[in-house]
Amino acid sequence: MFSLCTKEAKSRNWSELGLVMKDKVLRFEVLAEDEWEAKLNEMLQA
């Protein structure tokens, strides 16, 4: 399932989405339920 989502995903710029947030980088990840807390803690400590 995740491989299919990754394969079909396409990059979009902010103007295509109608958002006004220039120079912002967002990264979305799909994590297993037991991984999200560790990943969140890692991001908050960075």
C-alpha cells in the first residue's frame, strides 16, 4: 500500500494548492502506529 502511494505521489507547489506560504517546506510521512511517537519526539528535539 505504501509503495503504491509513494509511486503515485506528485510534488505540488504552493500556488497549485492555493496556499500563501512561500518558502515553507512540508514533508508528509505515513508511519505505523507504534512509530509516530518516537518520530514526533525526534522532530521536537531537533
